[in-house]
Amino acid sequence: MAVFAARAWAVLRPVQAFARCVPQRRAWCASTASAGQSSITGSTSRSSAQLPAQFHPEDFELTKANLSAEDNDLYETLQAAVAALGEEATADHPLVEVRDRVALAFRDKASLLKRDWTDEMFQDGEDINEERVAQIESTMAEGLGRVGAGLSDSRNLGSALDLVGVYMKNYKLDKADSVLARCGPFVSARGGVWMVKWLNHVSTVRMKQGRHTEALEMLYDLELYSPYNATEAPEFFETLNRNLAWAWKALGRIDEAAIYFARMATASQTTKGQLDWFDSWDIGKLAAARGYRDGDQEAFRRGRALVERALEMHIEAEPEDLVMRAKVHDSLAECFLVSEEYPKAETHYRAAYDLLLQTVGAQSPLFGKQARHMANLYIAQGEHEQALPFLGEALAVESSKDAVNVNELMELVDVVVNAQQRSSSDAVEAVASNHLSLKRLQQNIKNRELDGSKEYAVLCHKMSLLYLHEGRKDPEAIRRGRNLAKISVRLLRQFREDKDAADWLKMSELHLRLLDSIRQRPQTELDS
């Protein structure tokens, strides 16, 4: 029995030590609760976020299915030993205390590792994906009601972090942010591995929001506060270094990214013995990007060949994961695009486009990005009329997504305007109107209180130009464009001391006068 008791304490000691390894982060973590609201309820006070004081053995039955055979064997042996005590099995008996502490540790472990919702594919089409997310939210709510104790209970907290994974996969970033903020104080109270998982989730959300510098801070925190080194936990450091490399690459710092991809490759080979398709994809993309940047065609082709090999490996290893296949197709298409091998680029861009339309639907940011890439392909070949429908699809997604960015929208709307200007009037009239997208865009920006900046003023000017090009087929477009032009002029006058704003103001005022003159013309003249 002493052997099993020793094993039990061996389970508890690392958890206790890990829980003490990140005290500096706790106050900061708790402060994030004010960053958003969540449907996940529960007090955020320090006292309510403590671990449960007692454990009831009957609760453990729900956890056993998620434990390893060795863990179950340990618990069953301890349970049998407690039963053998008979009337002596009081709550303060050392063996009972060990049994209860081990059970709590195992339950917390199972809750922490819970990711069955996150691991779902979510590639059955937009409507079915939305239904499944709603079902998971309902299950989460039922669990909160059934278990009680809010997020202070590890089962609820583990489910909440699993729900964040669902939101991230479906690009519901506002909801993910809100749930993470609500979880913050409870994660802070537990510390340890819970903090690591929470920080990893926050950093991933920040990257998806395009806030890569903030993501880097979180990832460096993960590296700093991990109680293990790369030798002790190679899988953890493989993922950490991969994410650090992604963040640096997103910031355009390819050389810094290369350092972390190299570390990732070392950890991956330690864990798996060789590089898998994911590793080959990442390393190939980086090698191709560096080769292209440096004008080293041989290095570029080697990197591209590695991406091609990664696609083959992925199809063989994970044929059911169509979303990831689309992402690898997209990377390979980009390699062919920059080398002006347009037919091959179109083959892979089209494959990615079709896969994402099938799996995540036309409102997903993944699909919106892919539609934009299809447009880029045609624009690169001077086929602006071909690009217009894809630009419309991209704008429809960007206008309503959670991680809205005014500067990125300015750039996209500018591309649409340029494509319209280089297309025939018949081609512009043949595509669907952008009005609904522009209406959602304005409301989205207003809801986030981003509608008072110089950048938004310039965006209004560009949106007004879009309406001007739609004026022939929709008389209301001129009125809408004029309203946006007035907003642009009004805002830019507030920034007229800024030279760039002053230059835009001149153009906006001229454009507004043009729209005023058009409104005064008879409709028959506009149609001619």
C-alpha cells in the first residue's frame, strides 16, 4: 500500500509545483476579465475561483473514461484500500485524503486535457457547422447548470477552454476573446498547466485577430514560465516554437522565424523521429519565402518542392482533413503565382477555393481569404473582370468578420475600385452589388467604435467610389455614395493639420462636388 501512496503523491507533487511556477502572471491574468463579457456566468472574485475543498468519489465516475489504464488502476487500488478500512475510513484518515486528492488531481487533469469539441473537423458546410456550434454551446450551458460552482469547478473551466477552441476554429473571435476573459481569474487561481493552456489560447486568438506583436508576448510568456525544458517536453516546445515562428513570419521577420522553425524541427524529430507533413509544409513555405526574397531561385524551388511533398504527405496521412488540405494547396499556389506559373497557380488556388466553399462556407474568413487570392491571380494576369466576383466574395466576408481592420479594408476596397476602373461598364453591372457588404462594414466598424479615425474617413471616400461605379444600374448608389463622401469630408476636416489627411480632403471634396452634380442630372442622362 505504501507503494501506491508514493505513486499518488508523485502524481500530486508536479501539479503543485507547476501551480507555483507562474505567480507573476496571476494579477495580469485576472485583470483580463474586464476585457469582455461572456454567457459563461460565475463570480470573478478571488475567493470564488479557488479549488473545491472536498471531492465526492461518486463524481469521479464521469472522469474515469478519460483516464489512462495506469491512472485508473491506481485509483481503483486506492479505492479498494479505503474500502478495506471499514469504519476507520473517515474523511481525515491519511489514506482517504490521498485517495481524494488523487481523484481530484485526475479529474482536473481530465478537465484540463479535454479537447473533444476542439478536435471536431467543422467541415460539413456553413449551416451544419453553425448548428454544431450551437449544440456545443447548449451542452456547455447544461454542464454549468448541472455541475454548479461556475468556472471554479475544473470540469466547467475545462469545457470553457474547449469551447474557445471551437470558436477559434470557426473564427468566432469575439466570443473566444470573451470566454477567455471570463476564464482568466479562475485560471489565475489554479496557475500551472491551466495558465499555459490559457496563454496558448489567448496567443492563438491574437494571431487570428492580426495582433501578432501581442501574440509574441504571450508566446514568450509560455516559454518563460514553463517548468520544463525542450528535452523534458519536446511536444510542447515543438508547438511553441512553431507558433513563435508563425508570429514572426506574419510580422514579415523571416529570419527570426527561421530560428524558431529550426528549433521546431529539432523538437519534432526528437518526438516523432522524422519531419511530418506539417513540419515539411512550414519549413517549405519559409524556405520558398527566403529564396524568393533573396533572389535565390534554387533555394526557392527547393522550398516549393518541399511544400509539394507536404501536400502529398498530408493527403496520405490525413485524407479526411479537407480544410488543412486547402491551406497547403493555397501555399503551393502562392509559390507558383510569384514565379508567374499561372496555370499551376490556378489549379491549386481553385482546389483550395472549392474545398473551403464546401467545408466552411462562403461566410468564413478562411473562404474570404481564398476568394481574395483567386482575385489576386486574375489581377496579376491583367484579367480584372474575372477578379470582380471573387473580390465581391472577399468583401462580403471582410465586412462582417470579428477581427475587422480598417487599414486592411481600405486596401481591399481600393483593389475593388481599381478592378472596376479597369473593367468595362457591362462587366461591372454584371456582378452582384456590393451594397449589403458595405452596409454591414459600416455597422461593424461603428459597433467597434472605429468610425472616428482618419483611416475610416479615407475608407468612406473609397466606398463612395464603389457606389459611383454602381450608379448606372442602381440609382440609389449615387445617394449612398454621396452620404459616404460627406462623412469622409467631415472627418478629414478634423485632421486637416495632417498633410496626408489634407491631401485626402482635397480629393474627397472634389469627389463630393462630382456626386452633387450627378444627382442633379436627369435619370435618363445617367442611363445613357
